[in-house]
Amino acid sequence: MLFLISVISFLAIHSAPNSFFAAGELNPNMTPEALQKLKAVYGLDKSLLLQYVDWIQNMLTLNFGISFVTGGDVSSEILKRLPVTLSMNISALLVVFVLSLYLGIKAALCYEKKEDYIIRQISLISFSMPSFYLALLFILFFSVNLHLFPIAGLHSIEPKEGIYNVIDMAWHLFLPVSVMIFVGLGSMIIYIRSLTLEILKSDYYYFALSRGIGKKELLRYYILPNLLPPIVTLLGLSLPGLIGGSVILEAIFGIEGMGQLFFMSALSRDYPIIMGTLMITAFLTLLGNMIADVVLLKLNPYMKRG
């Protein structure tokens, strides 16, 4: 799968109009010989097949090449920004899992009641809300009007040390992570509510009710065990959406993560960074799906027989 992603991504990026050297070609002071030497330095004078082979060989050693813009090592630049993006996405994913599980079950248990109506309205607003628009609303309300959170950046002007540096970073990341959480809640709540309603209508649930089992035991032994496998699968599939959404949010909030790096590199046609970021993101996505499969086997050992 990772190999197929690399082939498709490589061909798509190199088939895009214009290139990093387009500005140099329009410069009257840039001679064709100088452009050719510059392309030879980055290996762009070879055929696409040879470029791909060289890139794959370097990627196997985690060498993604040299940035066209900065001239620095692409791997070092990505690894420097990766922890920020991972911390944002993992935090948002965990909170979305807990909140959606609670609200989805709550809405199903209070079917057609006031609580169900309120939760459904919240989920519909979340489902239809664009992340960039909500980010601008949060900045306008919480940062500009109330002055509770910083508008952009990852750290304060005055450097912090130790635990204060972690607190300062969390303070800066609160708004973008909140946007990711709210946008990710909608579809998950609707999905969990629908699954819970199916469980509540099942024969084994009615049989448990007839035995006089309490609400806590019903939730623990009948609802949650049947909810978790499909939810874990959905969380694994939703990871690419969260990482893709962080590209927009990191650009809006000025956070130096992989999303902002990818956005700036796409504007400047910095192929090595674009390809390196895509492959790291694809690897993390596949790893998340593999972890979801392992968790599913733990939750349902009978899946091994299939």
C-alpha cells in the first residue's frame, strides 16, 4: 500500500503545472546553462523513472533529499515539526472518542427526548461546520474580543522553561485543537447514536432487560462491547481526515507543524518536502489502521477465525 501511495503521489506531483524553477526560467539573467546545472544538482535532469528509483532508494534510509527553498535536510525539517502535529491530532482523536461515545449513547438512551434533540443539533452543526470558518470565529471571539488565548504561534515571545514551556504550548494549541475536536464530533456522534439504537432494539438486549439487569450492567456488558469494534475501525479511518485538517488549521494559527510545512512547500513547489510529508503522513495513517486492527482482535478474538 505504501509503495502504491508513493507511485501515485510521485506521478501526481511531477505532473502538476509549473515547477520550482519556473521563476528562474522567466529571469532574463538566468542562463539555460545555469538552470541545467541547478536541475542536475537536485537530480531533475533525469527521466521520471530514474528520479523515482533514486528517491525510493534514499527514502529507505529516511533520506528525503534537500529542500529547494531552504537547502536544508528534509528529514530533519519534518522530524522537527512532527511532534507538534502528532500531539494535536492524538489529543483531538482521544477527546473526540470519549465525547462522541458519551453523547452518542446518551442521545440513543434518551431517544426522541429533549437531550436527544439537543445532541443531534450539536452534531449537525459540527458536521456542517468548515474548520477554517470555525477557526476564524474562535480567533475573533476568544483572542480578539476576550483576549483569553493567543491569535497564532506555538510559544510566547518570552521563552519558558520546564513545565511552564509545556503549559505555554498547551495554551497556544487550545484553540486549534478545540476546532479539530468540534469538527470531528458530528459524524462520530451520529454514527454511535445509530449503532446504539440498533443494539437497544436487538433480541439479546430485550432478553437482558427481562432478566432485570441494571442500567450500568447493560451499558458495560451489552452496549459498550458491541459498540467498540465499529468505533475503533471508524477512528482508524478518520485519522487521515484529522491530519489533512491540521494543514489548514496550522496555516491559519501559524503553528510550525507538518501541516504548515506542507502548505508552504506546496505554494513554492518544494517537491522533496511535499513528497516527504506525504509519505510520513501515509505511513502514520497505515500505522493507525494497523493499530486499529490489533485493537479489534483484542476486543473480538473470534475475528481470528475469519
